[in-house]
Amino acid sequence: MASQGQSLGSKSDEDCKESFQEELLSIDSSLGVQNVESLKFLCINLVSKKKLEKCSSASDIFNHLMEEELLCNEDPFILAELLYTTKQNHLLQHLSYTKAQVETLMPTRKKVSLFRNLLFELSEGINSQTLKNMIFLLRERIPKTKMTSLSLLAHLEKQDEIKEDNLTLLEDLCKKVAPHLLKMIENYKRGKGSHDVAHTGDEVVILLP
């Protein structure tokens, strides 16, 4: 028979989980269709694309993150990262985080790749006129369907037109219609270069006789 203390502990754990689920529902109810699309895009390397394609709400995404053991009431940072990245900082309070706390933890705890962050930031910087110009220049490469800046970049990635280590097409586009976005790409290359050097350095140390 479980002791009273154990029972209370279990009840407390269940209460925490229930409270966490309620906070997730509150976050879900505050996010619109475009927010959900942004979350799906940022989670591409965290959850299978097939599962993400079927997600129609933020709650669906949260469930998949929990299934992958990336999100739980004891450690909700992945969701804090996603909300911060998508500029939904007012919702961080539901996870007991502040914007400053997330910014401090991001360098060591972030799960979303530099490449995915780059594409998302670029999509945020592409206005309607720039998007029209990009679609015009890419008319032979993309389907004739209505696209957002995010869906355009997602399509180019899916077709292997842009990759983590090949941004030539993206750079050419930006040079022609959005030169102000080139700085984002340059910053990404610098950040990726530093990251790659760090990992290569570790390998060299291991391989030296």
C-alpha cells in the first residue's frame, strides 16, 4: 500500500501535468492559422513531415513534440523557443518564462537549426511586393498556386533548390529583389562556419595519433 506521502506526491505530479495541459490549450487558443504554419515549418527537423502535414492546430504539434519527448511539463523550453522565434513573447508567461530568460538559454538549449531559423527570418522579411517579384523570377520552377513567403521557401527547400550548404539561388534572388536580406544570409554563414569549425576541431583532436 502506498504511503500518504507517495499518494500526495503522485497527486501533485498529476496536478502539474493537468495544469501544463491547460496552459498548452491557452497557448493554442491564442495562435492563428499562420502561427500554426510557422510552428510546423520550424518543427520540420523535430517531427516527421508526414505528421506535421496532418496538423491543423498548435495542439496537434504540441502532442507530436510530447510524443518525441521534446516537450513536457518538467521541461517546456522547446515551446518557449518556438514562441520566441515566432515573436509570440506574450505567451511565454504560460510556460513561466520571460523573453530575457529565453534569450539567455537559447545558445545552449535551442533545438531549431540555424538553417531553419534563417529561412523563417527571411520569410518574415519578405514583404508582399518582394514576394511577387520572387515568384515572377521563379515562375518556371514553382507551381502556379498562391504562395506565402514561408510556403515559397518551403517549396524551394523541398525541391532541393536551397539547402543548408547551398544558398546560391536564395542569394541570387535577394541580390535582385531584396538586397536588405543578404545580411541575414551572411550572418547565417558566419554562424554556421563557427559551428562547423567547432565540430571539426573536436574530430581532429580525436583522430590525431
